[in-house]
Amino acid sequence: MSAENLKNRTKQFALRIIKLVEDIPGGSAADILGPSLLQAGTSVAAHYRAACRAKTTTEFVAKLDAVEDEIDASIFLIEVLLESGKIPAETARPLLEEAGELLTITVAAANTVKRDSGTIPSTSLPLNAKQGPH
């Protein structure tokens, strides 16, 4: 997948998150979780764009790690909103699917860069493996 394609996918994810947050019915849960989801979901695209501008491998990997963290936070918040009945399954499921795909791509890319740069051994890693300090 090209960097431009992934930039577009993460941007579209952010736009879908904005729409979702705007549609959450009011209440204290929405007042707390909505802004958190908005921050995490839009940060996915912002951090990926920053990764594309990285000047070093270390900086690139750090930015990809930030993308991973924001996707994971987005998944958690969508799941909480879904399971609490604040958002419908037909809205949440496609977003969770896209977030899962973006997470898989991001983790695989970070692992490949780490392996190729000698940061981690070249043995195969599970896609969600975390290695020591980055």
C-alpha cells in the first residue's frame, strides 16, 4: 500500500469519526467519550502524516507507534460506545473493521522498519508484538 493511499485512508477514517461523534446522542457519556474519540480518531491521520515527513528511521517508527496508540484508543472508545448502546452496531462495525485494518498495516510497517534497520532481530514477530524501548 502506498503512503498516499494510507494517508487517504487515515484521513477518511478521521472524517468518519467526526461524523460518528457528531451523531452521538447527548449526555454525560457523550460529553466525555465523544471528545476523546474525536481526538484519538483524528490523531491517527495527523500522526501518519507526520510519520511520512520523518527525517530518521527512529522518528518514523516513533510516529508509527503513535498511530498505533491512537488507533487502539479509537477502537476501545468505539467498543465502549457500542456496548453501552450510545451508537448503533451498523455504524460501529465498519469503523471497527477499518480501524483493525489500519492497525494491522501500521504494526506490520513498524515491525518491518524495525527489522530492516536492525532494531529488532529478523525473526518473525507477531503483528502485535511490542519490543523494548523504541
